[in-house]
Amino acid sequence: MIPESLWSTEADAAQEQQAEPEPATELESHGHLESQAVDEAAQKVMDDVAPPVALAVSADEFSALEERVLRAVEMLKHERQARAAAEVRVAEAEECAAKAVEELSPLRTQLEQQTPLVEQLQSEIFSLRAERDTVRHRVERLLEQLDSLEI
């Protein structure tokens, strides 16, 4: 059984455990057994817990503790301010990212429109280079023929 007060003694708890339960029906008996098992487990936990002890604190220790608490409060205030500032920066960054996405949308559309033109121009450049190479070889053969006639 769990004592009503943390100040009750182990003898009080033992007396409560020794009290005999009243006879009950089968269903009530089952519920009582579960309740008794819970009470016993709670009593074991309470036995393991040391009883509260009055603490004697000197004035120096108390003032040191007070300073630590004040520092902790100041640190908490500082961290809250830092968090608020970080949240503002995150909101600004999200807004900037949204604007960048809006600006990129027309550029992406323009790029998609110009991609076929770029591919067409690349194929033209390739064919013109091939034609230039063919013309160069023909001119070289003609020059060779001219050189052979002058001899």
C-alpha cells in the first residue's frame, strides 16, 4: 500500500499490509489482486526512495545559488532573443527564396522556348564546319594541280 503521507513510517506500511482483505466475489477478487499487485510495486518503489531530509543551507550557499539562478534566467532571456532573431532571419530568407522562384519562372520559360533554336543553330554550325572542310580539301587539290602544271 502507498502511505498517505511521505512521513509515515515503515511500521505503518507493514500494518496496512498485514490487514486481511474481506472475502469478495470472483470478479472483485481479480480486480483486488491487480490492485494489490500495484500497491505492492508502489510500496517497493517507496521503500527505495529515501525519506526527505531537511537541508541546512548557509547564507553564502544561498546567495551563490541565487546568482546561478539569475545567470540561468539571463541566459534564457538571451537565448529567447537569439531564437526570435533567428526566426526573423528565416522568414526573410524564405521571402527572398520565394522572390527568386518568381523571378526564375519567366527565365525558365524563356530558356525552354530557346532550347530548340539553340539546338538548330548547333546543327547548322556542325554542317557549315563540315562543308568548310570539304571546300578546304577541294581547294588544296586544285592548288596541288596548279603546282604540278607549273613544273
